[in-house]
Amino acid sequence: EQSKRDLLKWIPELSPDNVKVVMLASAKLPSLSKMTPAGMEKLKSNEYLFYVGGVDPRKGLVELVKSMEAVWQKNAKLHLVIAGKDALSPDAQDAIRLRKVIANSSRPDQILTP
């Protein structure tokens, strides 16, 4: 629920009814405060699916990004937002692989990282 409160704080235009929290593990979640203003602007006008957590092969992020192809067939407006530890790390191997998968997707502009 803290993630929901943080998200609503940073994007006040969101309706609390449209934010659902799905917990997969117990850990402190990162803050959205590092997201760029341009990234925040994109969030105001689209539909999104958020992933908040570490970039780790066990989390299935590569599979999530690849599965977005099928999701976009049903909802072309949906954007995937990935936020968490090592999401932009220039030297973390898992993040490097994830960035390559994002770049090779059919809609890399609909996959946002802070």
C-alpha cells in the first residue's frame, strides 16, 4: 500500500480506484522520486502496468517485456513502467539484457524506465 500512496503522491491525477497493488515479496520498495519530469508527463496520459522491484532473472522481467507483444494486441494503449534497483544501471548484466529486449520490442517507446 505504501507504493500506491507514493504513486498517487507523484501522479496526483491518478484515481486511487485505478491503482491496484500486487505484492510478490516482502521488501522495501524504491521511491519514484528518481523518475524524470519527461517520464512523469508520459504517465499522465496513458494506461500503464507498473513493475516495481529489482532487475533479477528470477523476477521474469525479460519474459514480461516479451509478453507485452500479446498484451498490445488486446490493448495498444497500455504502457509498461519498470522501476527499481538496477533498472538503469549501465553495468548490471541483467539490466543490460533487459534493455536489449526492450529495444528489440515492437513498441520500445511504450516501455518506460525511470
